[in-house]
Amino acid sequence: MEDLKDIDIIVATRIDNHERAMNAFLMYRFFKEHTINSRFIFVEDSASPFLQSCIPIEETDKMYFEQNSYCVDPDSSHQQNDGFFRKSRSYNIGIEKSEREYLLFLDLDLVITGNLDRFFDFKPGSYCVIENWTQVGQNIGNTSCFRLPIGKYTSVFKKFEKNPKKYLEKYHIEQIYLSAQIQDQVFWPTEWCKSFKHNLLPSWPFRIWRPAKLPKNTSIVAFTGKPDPDDVIKGKWPVKNSQIYKKFYKQLKTPQWVLDNWL
């Protein structure tokens, strides 16, 4: 890929295990190798910061720590975990700290497989996002990768902060909230961003011996849920002990392109 210049890279995450720490480190190393004059803004959702011990960041990079406090009502039906909807707050911190024209947001469970320059040139001035692979045609974005013009949509995040309980109960998932609030969202071309599980993994039983193929024009592959990139490299698709029967069809072969772009 060509080197990107003068960009802020925001990583919003919770580092609570070795796997996530390694993912953060690999993404940091990748972008430092392929960008010029870029700056990382790490936003760690944790009361006990762990990220700084994993990544030897440069002087120009920044780290912020804030434990999410949205879901504090023990009687709430959305008390799934204290990180629920934490992305929205993390995004707002990144926007406040950035000095760039655009911010490109990338989840940690992505494998970068191609050029990213076009993600900055596409539809100037627009909020661009992946069309969610499981809700095609419903105008729902998947926020694994999106680009945000600085200053244009800050009210969307501040609106949520003023009444988080209301919007948690109404939308449940932050990407549905964003899709509802940003009416002029634009989807990336479908070939640019693919889901490993929903787009690339062959159907059963072919996946047992046939690895997932990478489309020629794809720059980002998302590994939502399981398997994640480390699982795929090991040729494993983890299942719960209580669902051991799923091992029958949750099988896969390791594609070479994952090895080439992840390790």
C-alpha cells in the first residue's frame, strides 16, 4: 500500500487480555510502517490502564483512559457489561483531541489487506461507513470502519451523552444509533470491506478443505465475533463446551492472505 500522510489513527478498545493487547500492538506496528507523520490516539476503556505496558508508543502519540459509566443501573435490561456503548464516548474523545480534517476509525479485529488511501478520498465531506453485512438494504452501518469529518457530527455523540439510558433502550447497539442519527451516511463500495464470516468463508462442507478467498479489490476484512484472526491462523473455530456439537460444521482452513497480512 502507498504511505498515508498526516493522519490521526484512533484506537478505541479495552485491553483486558493478551490477545487484545497483541491485536493493538500489531495494528500500531502496521500503521507506523505504512504512514508518514501519523499520530495514534489510544482511548482505553478501563479503570486500570494496561495498554501502555504493551505498546512502546512514540512521543507524538497520545493515550487516554476512561472507564465507561453508562450502564450503572443494576435493574437495567441493558446491563450486559460495563462497556456497552463505550464506542460513542471513545469516538467523542478522539474527535476532541484530533487536529486533522478527517478521522478514520478501525476496529482491532480487522485485517488490512490493501490500499487505504481511497478511504480518505471517497465522497469528500461525508460520513462513510460499511453497510452492515447482515442488514443489507436496511440503511444500517457497521462501525468496524468509518470515516468522520472533524466537527460535522459531534452533536450526535454529545446527544447520546446527555441521555444515554434513553438511547440505550431505544437502539441497543451504537451502530444502529449512528445510522438513525446520521441520515446522510454513505456506504463504502461493497468490495472494499468484507466480513470474513459472512462474505468470504466458504459454506459447509467446502470450508473444511477450501480456504476463504480474498477478493482482488478488498482492503479491509472484518472478523466480527468468532473466529478472530488468531483463531483462523491456528485453523480453529472456537465453540463453547456446552455447544460441542457445533464443531461438526465450525471448521476452516487457514488462508495464506491472513498469514501474510496479520503476522
